[in-house]
Amino acid sequence: MDRYKTDNNLRIILQTAQELAEEYGKHSWDGDCNDFTQASSSVSQELTNLEVERLWDEYEEQELLAGGVTFTFHRKGRDKMIKIQQADNN
């Protein structure tokens, strides 16, 4: 994958996560990789479910703090889930 595509995918993922965190406020958004891909369509049509699953595979059962948002990558049964919430400002 070329660097531009990777950088663009990361931008789409971060912008989507920031929008979800803002929309859900003090609550968290929780969905599977497909749900996240669908949510990203408000930012761009370019992100695929495969690319979201690759990110999930990289951070399985971990948290990632980026752009003021906390991503939690976890499983719910067989589903690959992503929880998005605003990072604590405390």
C-alpha cells in the first residue's frame, strides 16, 4: 500500500472517530468494523472494511489514544468491535 493511501486512511479513521466521539459526548460509541466503515462514509467513501479490520488486527485487545479519542479494540463473541470515546481531559 502506498504512503498516500495509508496516510489518507489514517486521516479518515481519525476524523470519523473524532466525529463519533463528539456526537456521543460522555457516552461511547461501540460498533463492529463494518459499522465503523459505514460511519466513515460521512468523511469519505474511500475507506474499506478490510482496512478497518487491518487496524483492528494490529491493536486487538488494546487501546489506542489518537487525536483526543480513545479507541478500544475488543471482541464481542466472534465480532471485531471498536469502542470510541473522547479522551479524558483530566
